[in-house]
Amino acid sequence: MPLRKLNSNSLFSNSFFIFLIRFFPSVANLMVLLYYSRHLEKATYGTYQNFWTQLYFIYPLACFGIHVLITTYAPGTILKLSKTVSVKQYLIYGIWLVALSGGFAVLQLESLHIGWSIPLLFMLSFALGIITESFLIVFKRIKSLLIINSGYALGYLAIHKLVLDKGFSQHDIFLDLLILNLVRLVASLVILSVSAKQYQQEDGEEVRTVKEIRTLWLHMGLYDILQTVSSWIDKFLVSILLTAAASAIYFNGTQNVPFLPLILSASGSAVLIQMNKVKVKDERTSLLQLMNHSARYLSNIVFPLMFFLMFFRYELFAVLLPGYQEAVPVFFVMLFILPFRTYSFITVFQKLHKGHLSTTGAVGELVLACLLMYPLYQWLGLPGLALSFIISSYAQCVFYFYHISRLLQTRFYRLVPMANWAVKLSIFIPLFGFLHYLVTSFFQTKTSLLLGIAAMIFTILVALYVEIKKNGDIQSQNEI
């Protein structure tokens, strides 16, 4: 059995800790957004938020898939690859990074009036921090990253609170956050330099040619950029073609469910780290088993969350976003994207060096969504815009499953744990439907929502416990 050493509990442990690394900064960001939206004027808050919107839109261009490529290989292989890059190539990338950072700085000159140096250095440190974090994840410096990112999250919260208390200033907030970013980057680089020395003599089993690796990198970079464009193009078009009120409704209705992208990313990274131990001849069998284990674990989180949000959507908006009830139908449509959070399609293409398939799927999904946006908007209004991306995502899913089944040489229905998912759906759907009916019949909106959240968390924990125990029992039997 090729997975005897690559057990599913190890996969869960790796996924959990990688998730924790990114969890604390995300929580801090969410808390600040909720806090600032209530204490800043809309114009000031909008200007502040535009900085982050443009940063998140541009940084995939700055990283250009390097951070994704790093997690594909073992530490020794990554270090050997870094030595094959010439000084000229490093210089070209440096110029590219500075040019994009300069473009980002120009965007902030007129809106923020904080000069060019702060945003330029901010983009540089942010992009390099993303790449450095990927190195440390591959080197398994999880505890170090937890300490660094926890400290960053606390500093992030403290800076926002202190700047607001003394009189909010765009210059002060981004200068202080730049210093915090630089401190995190320096700490990460110090740990990276120490870690790299320990892997200098490691012999990786990767036998791909430099040409194959370079091709994968280009496809991963393009895919990452396409994913960003796909995530923002609808919001961008709404902001320039419709009224500000319609834009606000659509933005609130299409917000990503917090932390789910982190969970999927952590799971994919954990699979790739596990796969670094697998010989090339066994990688297809091992990859299929690991992807199935990953889908089992992720469904324990995604399914309860999805059905909680579906049944409690009106209570959620009434408590957290009062005045935006019109966004609920848009939000409901967007929830149908959540099943895709149970399977990391890109992981398979990444490991098997079939990046062109992920790129083709991403391009097709974006084109189809753009073709559907106008007719569906004419038919259904704002929910129609959201529906265009749901339809295109399901079409992309069919394309990916078809090619993954061919790559792993198996039937498409073996790619996911169908029986496992069917049991969970038959439990979670009636459970949350009945729970919603029960609590809303006896309690007020806020209390009903809190009880729903508590039930969701409890359900996720129980489901994860059962899954872990079940897999542990199966592995114990296999070892006997």
C-alpha cells in the first residue's frame, strides 16, 4: 500500500496547521473591517478599502506563481532549482517586481495622498512575504510561522485601534502597517536562511526536467492571475456600469465565506507536502487516495457551513448587515459555489505537471461567465450575475473531472467519496432545516442566529472527530 506512511491523519494534521498559519491574520483582517466600517465615514472607509482591493488584485502578478510552484516540490529539490536560476533571471524578476510595485504606488498617489514610497515598499514586502511563507511551509517550519503570524495579527489589530483612537490618518495607518510587514518579512527570512542550510544535502526524488518545471511555473502563474481576475471582474463591472447602491448590494451579497479559501489552500498544500515522499511510479495511486481523504475531511466543514448559511441567510444579514436584505438572493445563489471548496482540482494538475489543463479550465470558466453575465442579468437582475459564475464554475468542474480521471486512470466517480458525501448530505440538510424551523419559532432573530452558529460549530467538530476516528480504525486494521 503506497499510502501506509502517508496516512490521512497526517494529512489532516498538516492541513490544520497550515490553515492556522493563515487563520490569525485573516481573523484580524475581518475584525478590522467590521470595526472600521462602523467607525469611519463611508468615503474614508472606501478609500482605505481600495488600497487593499488593489493590493490583492496586483500581488498575484508580482508573485507570478512562484509561491504556488514552491509547494509542489521537496525542500532539497527547491534549493537545487534555485541554484539553476541565473543572476540575469533574478535581476529580471526584481525589475518586474519593482515595476508592478511602482504601478501600485501610482494608483495610490491621487487617492491616498501618502506619497509613493509607502505603497511601493508595501507591495514589495507583501509579495516577498507570500513567497517566503511558501518556502517555510515546504521546510515545515510550522511553529515558527504560527508565532510570526500570530504576532503579526496582534500587531495589525493594535495598529488599527491606536491609529483610530488618535485620529485616523491614511498615512499613519499604512506607514505603521509597512513597518509591521517589514518586521515579519525579516523574521521569516532569518528562519528561512537557517532552514535552508539543513536541506542543502537532501536528495529529492523529483526527476522532472528544468523545461517541464519552467512550463508548470508559467501555467501556475497564469492560473493564479486568471483566478484573481475571475474573482473580481463581476464586481468591477458592476461598480462602473450600475448605480452605487446596486454595487453595494452586489458586493455584500458576493462576499467570500471567511476562511474557506484558506482551508482549501491548506488542504492542497498538505497533499503536495505528503506527495513529496512518494516515488514517481506510485504517485497516481497515492494522489487519488490522498485527494479522497482530503475531500472527506473538507466535506465535514463545508457541508455544515453551507446548509447553515442557506437556512439562516436572512437572520445572518439582519444581524450583521442590516439594511442589505436585498443582497440575500445574490448571497443565496453564490452559496452554490461552496461544494467546490471540498476538492482542490489544481493540486492534481500541479503535482502531475499538467498546468496547461488548469489554465485552459480557468480561461474557459472566465469566458463562459462573461458571455452569460448580460443575458442572465436581463432575466434575473443581480442574482443573474452571480448565477453566471455558478454555471461557469460547474462547467469548469466537469472539464477538470474529465481530465483528472484520465490522468489518474480511473472512473470519474472514484475521484470523490460519493457514498461518504451522500450520507453526510442526508444528515446535514434535514438537520439544519429542522433546526432553523425550531429556533426561529421560539426565539428572536439574534438568538436564533447564535444558536445556529453554535449548532454549526458543534456539527463540524463532531463530524471531524468521527472522520478522524474512522480513518484511524481503518489504518490500524491495515497495519495488523
